[in-house]
Amino acid sequence: MNLIMALFPLAVLIAMGYLLKRTQFVQDEFWGNSEKLNYFILFPILLFSNLADVQLDLNAVFSMLAALSAVIFSISAVFWLLKKLYRIPPARFGVYLQSHVRFNTYIGLSLMGTLYGAQGMQLFAMLIAVAIPAVNVLSVMSFAQGRQGQFGKTLLSIVKNPLILGCAAGVLFNLSGFSLFSGLQSLLKILAAASLPLGLLSVGAALQFKQLRHDLLALSWNTAGRLIAMPCFAYAVCHWIGLNSLESAIVVTFFALPTASAAYILTRYFRGDSQLMAGVISMQTLCFAASFQLLAQLLF
């Protein structure tokens, strides 16, 4: 029941965003402006706030990061091997890799607080502080073949990415030992609270179900790979490393999340198969609630 209650507000907000977009209850300009506001201001503030206040348990964090890194980089290595063996073109390979290593931070942060409390939220925030730059660099590299100029330009944009900067600022502030005065802390808390509901509405607005009619085989295996195979592999790695139950649950939940909506933007930027990427994002988001409940019963 706790899991259903955790997923309920996420599903409602995503559905609300989809309906608001399709019924034109608000103008299309709203979605572009709200995504810009969230991407450049609200969500970086949320990341900063979580990381600035987290009580660092370096042993626990390093163990979780070891599990996270082992899964991400081993899966990426497998995909690059398959790319060479089957000569997968970059336009498709970028979609396949992003489908498995990127994650929807809005859904993740919304879910963590409800399922695992403040401690789970803080540990997850530490994970994404490392995961956000790592998966963005890997995603860029997946499209890099034959486009060296674009590769360098996009790497520069990653360094200036507001989410990466928010994570870095939060970690550095935490390590500095300083504290925010109460007025600024309250302001950041109010701004951060607006980020998740706005982000989930935008996730719903970005869904493109008409793309599900195309390339059903690729959509299916990319969805099953991310929502089923990745968390099961992560569970095995967590068990091998020896994480405790809470740490394992957080890492497995991380890999059970659907891929990031922003993957579509990067795919289109590098002239990848954006139609397939849009379909993968939509199918993974649609299937997430059912797949996560199944995983919770099997693994937790």
C-alpha cells in the first residue's frame, strides 16, 4: 500500500500534464517557459538544497557510488562492444545507451522522499551528484562519431549545465562547513518545493504516445532493458558489494526509473533517431508504475 501511495501523486501529476497539454488548457508557450524556469533555476536550487544539508556518511556513499558506477560503466562497455560487433550507427546507438543509463530525476526525487524518508532523499541526492555528469558525458560520447566539433561544443555545455553546477555547489558548500542564514534557507526551500510538481507536469506534457506505433521491437527491448534488466543487475551488484537493505533499495530504485525526458533534446541535437527516443521515453514512463511494483515484490 505504501508503494501505491508513493506512485499515486506521481501518476496524477504526469497524467495532469498530459491532459493540460493535449486539451490546450494552457498555451504551448507555458511548457517551454516552465521547463526553462525549472531547468535553470528551480531544479538546481533543489539539488543544492538537498546536497548542502546532507549529513555525509562517506563509507555508505562510497559503497553506493561503487555499485552505481559498476552498473553504469559495465553496461556502457557492453553496449559499446555490441556497437562494434553489429556496427550500430551512432544515430541509433545514442538512443539505446541513453535508454539504459539516463534517469528521470523528477520521478526519482519524488519517489525517494515518500518511500525512504529524508535519509533516502539525501543518499539519492548524493548519487545523482555523480550520476548526472557521468551519464551526460556517456550520452554525448555515444553520438560523437564523425561530429568532433559538436562533441567539443556539447562537452562545454555539459560543464556549464545548471544541474551539474547545482550539484557541485551543494557538495562544495557542504564540505565548506558553512551554514545558510534562516531567511535564505526558507527562500530556497520554497523555490525547491515548486520544482518537482512542475517537473512532473512537464514529463506528462512531453509524452508522445503516437510514437509507440513505430519500431515496436526496439521500443520493447529498450523498455524491458531499463525497467527490468538494469534494476535486477543493480540488485546483484549491491548484494556482491554488501550494501545494507536501505542502500540497496535506493540504488535499485535509481536503475528502475524511466530514462530522462531530456534525452530527446540531446538526440535531436546530434541528429539521432529522435522519433525512436521519443517513443522510448513515453513507453518507459507509461510502464514504470507497473514494472516498479513488480520489482518491489520480487526484490525488496
